[in-house]
Amino acid sequence: MPETDAAGHPNIYRAILKRSWCDVRSGRVSSEAFKLREMESGLSVLKAGGCSIDICLAKLNQCFGEFVLQTAGVKNLGLRVVDDDPNAPDFSENHAEIIGIPTNPTTLEEMKQVEDFASNLAAISVLYYDRYGKYT
Amino acid sequence: MANLLVEPETTVFADLRALWEEEKDSDTPITPRAFSTAMALLDYVVRVLGDMPRPWLVPSSEGGITIEWLRDDRTVRVVIPPTDDQVDYIYERVGRESDIKPLSESSVVQSLRSLILMP
């Protein structure tokens, strides 16, 4: 999969699946927003924002908004940001993945790496879009 | 006559119940296993430590719960997965240094005392 061009896409956007992933009082972003599900190989992100209350670009049933991260900042953490494979049946021009996070960790050391990456990604994320006005 | 001395439910338990209710209709509700483990842990911590800083309760995308205490650049994070076949653990972080250990009630109290409640 080709690397996402950080110059062309300086920011990437991560969907907020759970309301509590952003703390209303402090604005802090939860590390839970950056953990892989069991079947995932990378964290799904959008290369361009632009969701509205009626349109979820990530096509999710439940989405409370988006966090924004600098693409270069993600790479500086030792992770890769890659575009969809153009030959994949579910290819999307606007979709990319953050990869390099251990998948299905089984040892405490792997779990620690997962937590470290999730903490670091949360620390460089900020709220970008608040779909239902839950965070203001 | 109404009993005006009834104490309100301790905030942290009310927070956990509210999160449980809020997530009930989501695609991935909190599992009974994660909820009861979190409730038992918080009950133990409150009984041992009494007043404690209010934790940040966060649902995972798969039905688990994370309980997190923060102070300055210090974090104590308890991760409770949705199912029994996954491992509960405590993740500690001070600045950029981190550590992880299997979850036990006494370890959580120890971590809170050394990282969050210290003077």
C-alpha cells in the first residue's frame, strides 16, 4: 500500500465512535480512540474532513465527530500512514490507515506497545468536528 | 416523613452506571463482564482509599471499559476487556516512561498511592 503523501494531506481525521472518547471538561482525547479492533490491521482515518450532521464520510452507524492529527506527527511516532490499495474492492480515495501498531496483542509487552502508541496518538489529537454539539 | 439523610450514590458508581446506560443501545454495548469487573474494582478502591480523584471512565470500541486516573503527566489506566479470554491489566505512565502489569485490586491501590495520591 502506498504511503500517504504528508505534504498533500498534512492532516488526517479519526472518527469518534464513542461520546466519552473526548472529555467534555478538559478537551482531552482518550487513548481508546486509537486502539485496533480484533479484526483490524490498521486504524482507519480519513484524508480529508468534511462530515456534516447528515453525512458521515466514514459511513458509520454511530459517529460523534472527528479528531484531527498531523500526518507528519503520526509518522514521527514511528508509525506509517498508508493509502488504500487501489486494486482493493473497497478502495476509497479518501481513506487511509495508520499501521505499525501490534495487532491482537497477546503478551504484556505487546499490550504495553499498544498503550504507548494509543497514548501518544491521543496526545497529538484534537477535536475537529463535534457532530452533535456534545463537547461544547 | 422523608428521610433527608439518605446519602447520594457515590459519584464514581453513578458515573459507571450512566456509562452503562448510555452505551446500551450502541453497536458495541459494554459487556456485563466488563461492567461487573469495573464495579467490583471501584468498590474495592473506594473502600480502601475513601475519597479519591474522580476517574475518567471510557468505553472501548468492543465493549470493554477503561478506568483512568490522571495527575499532571502521570497516568494510571486500568484496561478491562469485554471478554474473559482477554487479559485485564494496569498501564502506568509518567512522562514518556511506562509500565504494565496484570490487574489486581491491590495493585491498583498501590499504583494510585504512588502515582496519583502522592503529595
